[in-house]
Amino acid sequence: RLYPLSKTYAHLLEEMGYFHLQASKPDTVGVALRDSPVGLAAYILEKFAVWTKKDNKFLADGGIEKKFSLTDLLDNVMIYWVTDSITTSMRLYAESLAINQWSLGMEKIPANVPVACTAAPEEIAYTPRAALLLKFPQLVHYTHPPRG
């Protein structure tokens, strides 16, 4: 899943732009999205399409209705719209990646609780079992489903 690295890195660069935006400018992006219900829907629904299946980005409709009903998708968008919470949901990225958080070394402390992990084939980033065990020594279940 990690190899060839060039393909993995190309995919990460293409699909992780949202991560950089939300980690570095959550308030700017949030203000824009909270001002436009259509913009908010486009931003969220693109993630549903591409994160469900990488090749969906080549389909005219994003293949979005192959796995989700429009009602369920609209419900998801409306949660953010009516609660005005898109900006605060994006702040999680900025706050988790803040330099002052990383300087504490919290990421190096093992989480000694039972953990299970599913490594779906369509995940944006794949974490090998060995890497997970560094943080989660009580990894009790690790599976690779055939799709998802």
C-alpha cells in the first residue's frame, strides 16, 4: 500500500490540500464556507466522493450516489450549516498540529489502551501495523477489508 512511493506521494499531494488549509488557515476557510451553503456543500461532498473511492474524481457526478443517498449527504452538510460549526470543526486540525502541542512530546507517549484499526484500501494515508504498535502497543485487531 505504500509502494510505489512516487504514486503514494503524488496521491497525498493531490488529496491533502484540505488538511494543509484546515491546519494553517481554519478561520479563513471557515468564514468563506459559513457564508455559502453551496460552497459548504461542495467542500464537504467532494470529500465524500473522493474518499469513498479514489477514481470517483474522474466521474462527472463524483460517483457520490453509488454509496450514499442524497438525503444522508444533505443531512451531513446541514449539521454544519445549521449549527454554524464548520469553522470550529476545522480548528481541530490547527490545534492538533500547533507547534506548542508537538513540543510537549505527547505523540511519543504510548496510548496503553486496547485499540482496533481498519486499514481500508481507499484510505488517503496508510499506516502499517508496525508503525501503529509504536503508539498503540495494545493493538488487539488490525484488518484490511476488501473495500472501503
